Amino acid sequence: MLKVTKFGGSSLADSRQFAKVRRIMETDASRRVIIVSAPGKRHAKDNKITDLLYLCKAHLRYDVEYESIFKLIKERFFSIREELGLRTDLEKEFTEIRSHLSKNVSADYLASRGEYLNARLMGEYLGYQFIDAKDVIFFHYDGTLNHEKTAARLREIYDVYEHIIIPGFYGSMPNGEIKVFSRGGSDITGAIVAAALDADIYENWTDVNGILLTDPRIVPEAKPIARVTYEELRELSYRGASVLHEDTIFPVRQKDIPLNIRNTNEPDNPGTMIRESFPEEASENGSRFVTGITGRKDYSIITISKSHLSDNLYTLRKVLELFDHYKLPIAQLPSGIDCFSVVTPTADWKDRGYELLAEIQKSTGARVRVEEDEISLISVVGRQMAYRKGVSGLIFSALGENDINIRIIEQSAGEINIMIGVATEDFEKAIRVLYSSFVK
Ligand code: ASP
């Protein structure tokens, strides 16, 4: 059994957090591979090391004094080392980094040093073999990951060492230069490593008890989701829930490796388990059938009307082509007999919608009505809603009883998602009403 673990920045922000991580690693012998982020914030007003590194680069570039920022970065690592009584030669590491500091230092190299140094320290603290990500995570020249070479190298390394630590967030280009993933990219490193080593589970340790059922800014008591499928997760993140980066999911999903979101500060909490499916559920009953409720504000409705529209698909096709041409996202497409509406994000519409509108009128002769910024879309997502009677009834009556009008209704054919559009002023209230109707 192998568990690949990844710890995020807040789980590694200081020596106290380091100690928690060590305890977590030691309580389970199958946790043998660890990927670390750079130190994150210790409190709300603190800085993330990665942000400071990027700031340092900006100062270098514009010839602005950078020593004070560099000092802050150094202090963070030195204090972790002192407080844990470690011996990692940070003096040498910082001399090396300093020797690269010039106007032209690569931003990727500098940004990657947060995870690099953190892995050095944590490696010593855990007694794990340090493996530099530049020697195991390989990119092609076009910036995409070289999957084959990366997986093969990781397997070779894992054959030799039983316990390894790898810094997240970066790898190397064919010429050896460091390249980083997008922000938050240590999650991706963890997933790549888990997939390459055919891990039994990929544990992603963070500072919350998993993915919440709904936005805690709207429902402060929102509970975590115990289990969610990848398909549901896509629906939830598409509609607004900020969960994991798409690139994180891909490598582990492909191999059907369960992804478990866990809380470093509450290690006994089982967190959220993400899988392709949960076959064990067939024999369970009474489990909650709504997995999550999410939504996004600020959509506009563009309604196109023309008589005999449904007999002639030209107008529909032309309008869709124009939306595609102008790269305006289509969130929903509710339709009637002689009209249909396109629901699109207001910001995109304001940016380039009026040019598109003129073209629609010119090429189709249809009437176009614009309701700007009127609508918010809410999705109720749940794999267990499929073929269950009365779910939409519950949604509609809950909203109706609370005096919330529904402007748009849609359900996907797979029935894992019911989407409704409400006036933006009702958005938060609608989410609260739905949460309290479905989550007991
Ligand atoms: N340290 C990097 C960032 O802040 C990568 C990560 O934490 O995943 O974006």
C-alpha cells in the first residue's frame, strides 16, 4: 500500500506546522512519498514565500532595492531550521541563490526556491531522501509535461529509495532550466507522482476539512462533502466552487486513484474523498442525495426572437457561430417556440457583446432583447439525484415558499445537476434556502 501525500503552504508555514506534518507521516507507514509547497501564511496578514519570491524578482527587474524582501524570505527558513534544531546548510543554499540574483534572473527559478528549500528542511526533519523536482519532473520545449520521461524517472527513483520527498510546483525544461506550473501547482506535482507510482491514494493535505457543500461566505455553517465523484466536481467547479485545479485531477483520475482532501490541523477528520464512482453506495441507504450547491452571479440574458424560429435552424446556428467567434461563453440556452435565450457572463458581454448584437441583427433580422446583469445561476449537484423523484419539486417549493422567483430551469440528461436561474438580488438567499432544505 502506498499513499502519496502533498502538503500545502499553510500546512508548512512554520515549525509548529512542520511538527504536525511529521506526526501525520509517522502515524501511517504507507505514507512514504511526500510533496511539499513553499511556506504559506502563518496568519491572515502574513506573506506567502512564493509571493515574496515573485516580488523579489519584480524589484530586481526594475532595479528597486530587494534586500529587505530577501531578508524576510531568509528569516522564514532560518527560523524553521533553528526551531526544529535542523542542520540543513541554508547558508550555502542562500549563497547559491544570491549568486543568481540579477536583473535577468529567471522568475521561474526564483519562484521555485520556496518549495526547494522547504523540501530540503522537511527532508532532514523526516529523514527522507530529498529528490530535486528538476531531476524527476520533465517538460517538453512547448511547456507541456513529458509524461513518459517523468513517470519512468519517478519509478526508477522509487525503486531505490523507500521514503522520498519532492518539492512541488516545478520541474525542468529539456535544457535543464527550471520551469514552474501555474500558481498552486504543487497539487499537480502530487498528482503526477501519485499516478506515476500507481499510488493507492493521493492525499492532499490543506487547512480545511475538505470541499464544502456550499460557499461558506454565504452559509458559514456549511459542512464538508464526504464523497464526491470527478463528474460532480466538474459541475461544482464549473458553476463557481473553487476546488482543485483541473490539471490536478487529470493524472489521478485517469488511473482511478482516489484523491483525499485532508486537514493538517484536524488529522482525524476523514476529509473529502474524490473518486470516479462509489460502488459501495449501492448497498447504503439514507445517505444525502445532494452533493453540493454552487452558483455564480452576474450573468446577462440575451433573448433572440423571430417568428417560425423553431422551423428554421439558421438563426440558432448563426447566433451560436457568432458567440463562438466572439469567444462569449454560453452558460445556458433556454428556448421557447419562437425565441431562445443565451445566458452569458455580464463581464464578457459588456466587453464585446454589442458588436455581436449588431451582427446578429444584420445577419438574421431577429429581434434581440438584452437583460444585462440580471441573473445568477445556481446548481444543485448530486450523483444520487438521478432517477430520484421529487428532487426538483423540493427545490421549486423551497424557493417558492421563500418568495424567490425562478427565471430559468435546466436539468442535464444525466440528472446529476439541476440548474436554476434567479434574480441576482436573490442569489445568496436562494443558496441559503436550498442548503437548509437539503442538508439536515
Ligand atoms: N507555492 C506555489 C504557490 O504559492 C505553489 C503551491 O503552493 O502549490 O502558488
